[in-house]
Amino acid sequence: MRLHWSKLLCQTSNALRRPFATWSRSSSMPHPITVPRLGWSMEEGVFAEWLKAPGELVRSGDLIFLLEGEKAATEIESLDSGYLCIPGDAPQSGATVKVGEVIGFLLTEGETAPTTVGIPPTTTTPVAVPQTPESVRRTSSPSSSEINGLEVRCTSTIGNSMSSGPPGMTSPMPRAAGPAARRMARELGIDLNCVVTPDPTGRVLCEDVQRAAFGQGQRTAATGDVTGPIATPRARRRARELGVDWTRLAGTGRNGRIRERDIPVEPIANVANTLSPAAEIPPTEPGRHVPASKLRRIIAQRMSAGVHLAVPVTLSAKIDAESLVAYRERLKTESKNGFVPSYNDILIYHAALTLRELPDLNACWYRDGIHSYDNIHIATAVDTPDGLLAPVVRDADRLALHQIADRTRQLVTQARCGQLSQNQLSGGTFTISNLGMYGIDTFTPVLNLPQAGILGVGRIVEEPVVRNGQLAIGKTMNLSLTFDHRVIDGAPAARWLQRICERLGS
């Protein structure tokens, strides 16, 4: 995954009709390298390493450093050229860095190398953000940074409001979206800031852009006619911390914008106390304390949410796996390239078809209602040296078995090498967790919110079975379906589990 760092992009509907303020790079001013925002909710990341040596010439398009986000490591691409300067107080490998923090500089010939990453108060600081839509107007400054073929420049002081035009013009933060969604938006001429998503705090996906292109999910930027409230980044962050659904609040800012002070504290704090333990229980014996990695903390938060913020119920069933084993053996004999789809690939294939046939589980609980997904994206749990990841096989119900096998093989390899992009880890509508290879018979999988279902898979084992009234030795396998009882009741969930058991058993 590659993201670009550049000057902070300021954009509003009015700005589309006015020239942007252009700031040329001063010949005596080093160009700061800042930490980009890899996702809408990202506030900090972990600096991994420089990909260029100090003093080495960096050209536009070169990979300059490696940054770890919530779940993926991202190679950051430079859009400026110059000689890399790494001051003595620059972050070291493993250091936590804030979004917008200066970590180094690019110098041209004749520029003095800074001795510190600190920026004078009078200097405007460029902040890196994901790529911007093509509706942003080009500027004529030859020294401005190019983003996706566009040349734009504006300034910002970190922590303050953004401005890119005449006084009083307010510019919202750019929407978080994956490279595929941004590319599609550029091709279709869609402004990402006007795309409505099922979750306003989440990333814009390709299907959101498609709906907007056909007029089903786009709000009017020019008139400010927005379907739903708008919140500042600080308000969104505060709402996440308190567990508040900010989309139901009334804002006191301009045009109803929700500010941080609009987020209620006391009522939500009381609710939070009922959903989680009041305090951590300290260790009872001395030992060694190891601080959790960022990924481990994210996993802990997601697993806690799956238990405390949903109504999880687990159903279990045992299937006759004789036909499943025979089917895979047949695949082995028919394989021409030596690669055989795994049992997990077969499970993904049949789970996707079952979701298409019985779609109640392909949904989530949102705004006191049920949001049913149009597409079926299956996440598969993968054990990696850094922790649990769940890369996503998109549109799994439209893929043949060998296509699913090819994609999962690539995703698993990337996951274990730490090369997954944020887009490959997001957007799942259902999850499969297979612990059969570890000798596990049955377990209770934890929901991966906002998904409403997760299928746990146990090992295939030989044991006595009754067939046609006769005792025999057969192969069996246990499946455990955890579902969100807010979204689906026990009977339809049981029918879904029964149906996939029938598919696998035939």
C-alpha cells in the first residue's frame, strides 16, 4: 500500500469555483516531511524505518519511509524531490508519532540542514493526507506538490481551523478512502466529500462511490444539502472515546456542525460503566509487564466491543464431513498446477453462497435499525507473528472456488509478511475463523463488529457415527456460529447454520 504525503488539502464546494491560495516553496526553507493520516480515525502511528539514507537524493515517487497504522504497515511515497535530512531528534524505529508531526526534511542545494525537527511558530506546517479528488482546481505554481496528477497547495497550523481561500471560508477534512475508491471517484468525477456511507465515521468504499455515481448516495456539496449532521474531527474522536452516536446529536456550530463541546459526557459515561468493568484488576503476584503493541491494543478493543456492544449468541452443529473430505481429495487429483484449494477456501465459498441465499446475517446494527449489505465480503482470520488479522475476500459470492483460493493464498502471504493494505483489512461483512489446524474441536468465536456473524470452524476428526441405523467410523466437523441477536433472531440464524451444514455435507 502506498500513500502520499504533501501539503494539507483544503476543499469545499465554494472552493471548487475559486482559486486556491498558492504557496511556493521558499528557496531558503527546507521542505518538512510529515506523518500522514492513513485512516479517518488515525491520530498516531508507529514509525518503522527510513527507506532512504541521510543525504541520499529523494525523487518524486520514491518510497521514503515506513509507517505502521492500526493494522498495516504502509510505505509512504514522496511527491517532492530533495536530499534527505534526518535531524538528531527525529523519531527512531518503533517510536510513536502523531499525525502531522514533522520527522525530517527534504533539502535543495544551498539550503541549511535543520538540527531539529521543531518548526518555528511562524512557519506553516504541511500535513499529509490521503489523495484528493480530481475536482480540486490546479494551481500554476511550478513548485507545488502533485497529488494524483493535481497540483494544489494550502496552509494550515496544526490544531487550528483550515483555510484555503478568502477569510471565513471553512474547509472540511478530506474523507478517508482507499486507493481503489479514490481512483474510481476520479474516473467517475465524484467528490468524496459528498459521498454518503453507511457509517459516516468509516472509510469510503468502492460500492459507496458506485451508489453516488448513480445518484443513490451523494449529497449536494454546492448547496450544503447534506443527508445527516457533520461533526468536527475532535468531536468524532471524543464521541468514539465515550461511545456516543454523534449522528443523532444537534450541533451548535455553523450550519449545525457538531463540535466537541456538543458531545454529552455524563449520561454516556454512565452507560459505558455498565458495558465494561469499572477498573482493571491488578496482578496478584510479581512478574514481567510487557506493554501491548498498537495492533494488540486494537485487537483488544475490537474483541471487547464484540462482547460488550452487541448481543452475541453462539449456535453449534456437527456435520458429517465424509463428503467434504472426498471432495477435496478429488480436487487434489484434478489439480494441474499442484495447488489445491484448502478447506478454508471451500468454507468461504459455501459461506458466501449461503449468505446470498439467506442474507439476514449479511447485515449490521446501525442507528437503531438493520443495515443490510448489498455485497458479500468474507473476512478470514489469519494468525501472524504480530497478532490476529482478518483480510477480506471481496464479492466472494461472485467468485469461483479457484479464484477464492488464489485470493486467500495471496492475502495470507501478505498478512504474514506485514504487507496488507488498510483497504484489504476493511469492509468485511462476515468472518470465518478456522482453528481446526490446531486440533480444536469447537470454540466460541467473538463478533467482529459491525459484522453480525462469524463462523468458527473446528478440526475434522474420525469418530463413531450412525449411518442408516448402523454404527460406523466416520469423519465429523463442528461449526459454531456467533451472531448478533439485535440483527437476527435465533430461528433464522439456526436455519443459516443448518443450510451451510447441508452444503458442506453434500
